[in-house]
Amino acid sequence: MHNPPDLDGPFRAPAARPGGDGGASVPPELRALVRDCLDHLDELVGRYVREVSAFDDYEATVPPEDLREAARACFELLLRLIGGLPVPEDLREVPERLGRRRAHQGVPLERLLQAVRMDFRVLWTAFLERTRPEDMPQLTRGAVRVWEAVEFHTVHVHAAYLDQVAVLAREQEREQAALMGRLLSSDGRDQQLVAQAATLLQVNAQSDFAVAVAPPESQQELRRAVTARLTGQSAHLQQHNGMLVLVARLPHGADAPPPAWLDGVACAVGPVARGLARVPDTVRVTEAIATTMDGGTAQGPVTLVEAWMPVAAGRLGPIAGMLADSVLSGLDRLPPHERERLLDTVVAYCRSGSVATVTRELYCHRNTVLNRLSRFSELTGLHPTRPTEAATVLFALQCARSRTV
């Protein structure tokens, strides 16, 4: 955090202390100019205000009276520094107050620095107008002192501005996090809350949004992807229920996040949220997908279509175990190695629907595959070759796995 400017820097302590002798090194001609300008501050302020008022950024954001008061304080500070005069405590804080206020008002930094450095032009013009031709060499020798005073002032305004921008950014991040936390924990029906979130995120509440959730082991991957690939996109990252949630506005007409957004990131991706009000429900679904991701084995995004079985099995509670027992209990009489062989064959067949593919995958004869499928049907009463029964078998196997996790 930037502190009030140290006026004992380039202009040492005697120039800043009442009664000091810092003016001893100031040429008498320059000191006389300084005192005359202090007596005619309104002239300098008026000239400065006319110049700066022409800047669009100032005319739109800085009230005229604010501009005049700031200019008066700045010129008095600069003149006292140039002339080696005592600097009252309230003037010491002028650069910091100016930088922070202009940051609050949203004046662009480059425009602020341009306006601050214009102090030199106004001061030098005033000095030239008050200098006789024969005194010009003395004034020229004092130019460095004038420029150093303006640059000293500019540096401290700049530092205070950047400090305030950082403070405002942190405040905005906290406000966004608090508001998005309320939205994600809601049912999406509070239209005022949805509108506030849309305003804060600077999005249309009716837009489509992508939702991705990263479990703890892949959160840094997701952060890096957002930083590298979603620059310029309306995107927000939020810690929620121990996971990292990404909510990003989709390009118009997109039905899914562009593949380049999350390529290689092990995360869960939910269905598209049609409107900001649907985001809370989508986040809950996506978090459910993320809880099924097995210890970082995923190599990229996992969708609901891919993860619906473990998600559904996890929501069945005790029913999942009962279903697994009802379907698979007929296999309990088999030795473990035979049971595993049958299940491997059934899963491979359900995955491809082709006996030929299974024979290549498991390195066995076609008749062996058919015999194992037949044996499974005999023990369980379900036929993996029938699509509806195959789905029941696969889901029962998922329920069995969920029970052991």
C-alpha cells in the first residue's frame, strides 16, 4: 500500500519543514516567480482547467469544481516544492488523494498522467510570462528544479492510482464471489439476485452459459486454462462446496463449450444452462459428475452423457446395493477368477456389440465368447445381447462399484 509522499525525497527536509532553509539553494529570481504565482493561483488554475477540460475522459467523469480544487492544491504543492517553501501537512497528501480519487472516478491512467504532467507546461508558461529577457538564463537554470517537482508529484499520483485500482479490484472480486456464492446456492428463482449477478458479471441474464467443475486435484489446470484460453470472455471462477466452478457465457448459437476451452483439463462439464437462472441447477448436476471422477484418471472433460451411470448410482442410496444384488447374485457361486472372466466378456460385448471385436480384445475364440455370454444369461436371467437387459446389467455393475468406493 502506498503511503503519503515523502517530501524529503528529491526535495530534502529543509524544503519541507516550516522555518527550514531549503530555499537557500533556490535562485532568488525563481523564488520571486514562485511567490508571485502563489499570489495569482487562480490564474494558473483557470489556465489548467481550460486545457484539461478538453479531455473527453475528464469532461465525462470529473466534476468542474473537483477539477478546480485539485488543480489549486497541486499547484500550491508544486510551487512550494520549487521555491523551497514549507509544505503544510494537508498538501503532503495531495498526490495520494488525487490518484485514489481519479481511480475511483474511472479516469484512464494514461489520461491522468497526461493531465498531471500538464502542470509543468502551465507553470513554465507562467514563469516565462513573468521573466524579463535579461533574467532568462537564471530561469533556464531553474528548469530542472521545476521538472523534478512535477515528476515527483506525478510518480506519487501514479503509485496511489495503482494502489487504489488494486483495492477496487479486490473489492470487486469479493463482491462477485459473495454474490455468485448466493446465486449458486439458490434455486435460481430470485429474479433480483439473478439480475444483480448479471450486472456484476456484465452479461445478459438470458444468455447461454457453460458450467465446468474441477475437483481439488485438477483445479490449477482449470485456472490455467481459463487464464490462457478465455481471455476476453465473460467467465467467472468460484470456489463452491470444495470444488472450483467455472461459469462462462457461451458464444451465440453454441450448444456446448468450444473444445479448445477445456481441452486436456480433467473436469466435469454440465449441460448448457439456458439463462443465468438455470446455472445453479446446472452447477449441482456438474458437481455430481465431478464427485464420480476417479482420482485424476480422467484425461479431459467428462460430460453427463458419459457419467450418467455413476451419477445415478450415487443418488440411489441403498437401492443401488439392492439392484446390484438382484442382478449379480447368481454369479456368487462362481470362483472369483471365473466370475471376473464372465464380467469382462459381458462388459466388452456391451461396449461394442460385436462378438468379433470381443474376440480380438480378449484374445479368445468366437465360441468362447458366445459360451460365456450364454453362461452369464443362465446364471442371472439377463441377456447382454438384448439392449434393454444389457443396460440393466451395466447399471447394476456400476451400482456394485459405487458400493465399494
